[in-house]
Amino acid sequence: MSNIVQLLNKFDQVLAKGEAAALILIVSVMTLVVFLQVVFRYVLDRPLDWSEEMARYLFVWLSVLGAALGVQKGGHFGLDFFRRMMPGPGKRFIRILVDFLMAVVVLVILFQGITLVQMTSQQESPAMSISMAWAYASLPAGAGLMAVHLLVALIKDTVKEG
């Protein structure tokens, strides 16, 4: 069983590195696009029509992928105050309860996000004329990554305590 846990842990770490690389790329592209917009608008007096929309969609992807990486790193706030006050079994109960509630929310976002992507696949964005599904796909993608991280953490905690 420990080999499976080690494999899952390695997969989780590789996934997190991929997320971190994607975040670096998104921030870089977003910075470049906003810089170009400033130069084109104020120096060349020819603003780019698409730059604000692209920066906005990149920011949405940045937020959702960052949230997924936060789940993997344990960076989201929890009921840490209550967990520290409780004895051993109470700590475990609070952790399981918080993880369960997070999983419920993440699964709702995942399935509703998939529905939203399907509903908006025929809509075009105003400035870039791309499918709005690309913008909304961040929800199921991020929720799917969060679900994987939560599942790995749950398995690791169960094996560690079991």
C-alpha cells in the first residue's frame, strides 16, 4: 500500500509543478499583454482591441489554477484555530469535515463548470472572437485539479493514521 501512496504523492508533486509552471507562464503572458497595451495606447496612440479581454481571461485562469495549487500546498485557510484547541480525535474529525465540505464544493464547481462550458461553447468573446468555452473552462479544470489534490491528501491522511 505504501508504494501506491508514494506513487500518488509523486504524481501530486508533478501535477503541482505543472500548475506552478502554468502559473508562471500565465503571469508572464499577462504582464506582456498589459505592457503592450500601455505602449500601444499611450505611446503609439493605437490601442489594442483584444488586450484587456485577454488579460481578464488570463487572470481568471491564474486565479483558479492558483487556488488548485493552494489546495495541494495546504495554503487555504481552514479551521486551524479550532483544530489546535481539540484533542487528537477532534483534530482528525475537523480535518475530515473540512476536506469533505471542500470536496462537495469542488465537485459542484466541477460539474456546473462542465455544464457552463457546454452552454457557452457557441458564444464568441467580443474582442478576440474565440469561444467563451475557453474562458469558462478554467472552472472545471481548476476544480478537477483541486479534486485530485484533495483525493491524494485524503488517501495519504488515511494511510498515515490507519
